[in-house]
Amino acid sequence: MKFKRVLLKLSGEALMGEQQYGIDPKRLEQYAKEIKKVVDEKVEVAIVIGAGNIFRGMQAGKMGIDRVQGDHMGMLATVINGMALQSALEGEGVYTRLMSGIQMDQVCEPFIRRRAVRHLEKGRVVIFGAGTGNPYFTTDSAASLRAVEIDADVVLKGTRVDGIYTADPEKDPNAEKIDELTFDEALQKNLKIMDLTAFTLCKENDLPIIVFDMNKPNNLFELMSGEQVGTIVS
Ligand code: UDP
């Protein structure tokens, strides 16, 4: 396999599948099966999951809830998604640990870097919940941060498009796919790959990002097998 230790970022929205809200059990099962294929090849997999399918801090204002409170609600929602993904992976016979950036001992382990690395070394999939544990950040930033902390080889950003395009392919018919580019090129072209905090953390730590379509069957496995899948930023 191309990489030994990866940090897979999954957005909360991806878990909605065909639904308007919440978690689609079919999508969950599909993701668990895709992840199992690479775990079976001895790849160490850590996952950061978002919460756009349940709650985002930005929504809080409309409800008369302040931003910090809203961000905490968003972080708790990532733990809900993490628990669902954990169950789906266990259903496929994959050993997992859920670690949270906000302590909730009855539900999951606290995030302790050395312990997380140990779990990975033992072949367990580690799901990092509650983002960074801090408001005003995103789960993309949590993905970059945790990836650097556990010394991952790459951040795999699983999306519903098959890579980075010169323009939004869902809006512009002339948009062309880019196979690889540098961090500087991405910044110059103002390509929105991750928010700037997340992006900068990867750039400063020479941590490559691969954007790929997580919904395409077998795509994660093909990417890990060294095939040209998605777009690499390095
Ligand atoms: N969040 C936060 N700090 C973090 C990560 C997440 O406050 O370190 C909150 C924030 O309110 C965010 C929500 O959790 O809107 C869900 O995360 P995100 O929007 O990144 O989810 P995604 O877009 O990946 O589904």
C-alpha cells in the first residue's frame, strides 16, 4: 500500500447519503466496508469526522445561541457521528477506538496522543471525535492537527467529487480536473481545499493532502494501491 498511516477526513454531510439530515445507514455501511479493505492490508487508519449532517456552529446565531455554545454543540455532534461509524466498523469486524477532544469518559476515551498512536500500531481504527476540542475551529483543522500529532503520512479528504478542479465542476462545464499541485499553487489559484487554518497546518508540516471521491466504490483501496485517484496537494 502507498501509505502506512493515514488520516481520513469524512464530512458529516457525506453521512447523510440521500437524506436531508442525519445518518444514512447504507452510507455508513458502505464507508465501513471501504475502510475495512485498507485495514485488512495493514494500513493504520485514523478518522476525523465532521457534523454538518447534524449541527454546525454557524447555525447557532439564527437560533439565538451564541457561537461558542454552537461550536460545542457541533463538536458533540461529531461524537454522535463517530459513535455511529464505530458501530458500523465493528459490524464489519474492525477493531476501533473512539477518542474525544472533549472528555466524556462514559462514552469514549479522551484524546491522548501516545495512546492514539499505540491503538494504531495495534491495528485499531482510531476515530477522533469532538474536533480539536476548541470552538472557532473546523473538523478540517482537527484533521490536519491530529494528522500532524500522530505523524500520519497523508490527509485523505473524502468528498463527493473526484478531486480538485479549476472551477466548481457542479457549476462550470469548462472546469478541468487537476491531478497534482503544490500548496503554493493552490493558494495562488485560491482553490478552496480546506479552510486556511487546516491548509496552513498541512503546508507548514509538509503533510500532503489528497482530495478524492469517497462515494465511488473501491476508490479508497485504489488510491492506497498507488493508482491515480483524486488530486494530491504537496
Ligand atoms: N467544531 C469546533 N471545533 C472543532 C471542530 C468542529 O467548534 O475543532 C464545530 C463547529 O461548530 C463546526 C461543527 O463542529 O461547524 C461541525 O464541524 P464541521 O463544520 O467541520 O463539519 P463538516 O463540515 O466536516 O461536516
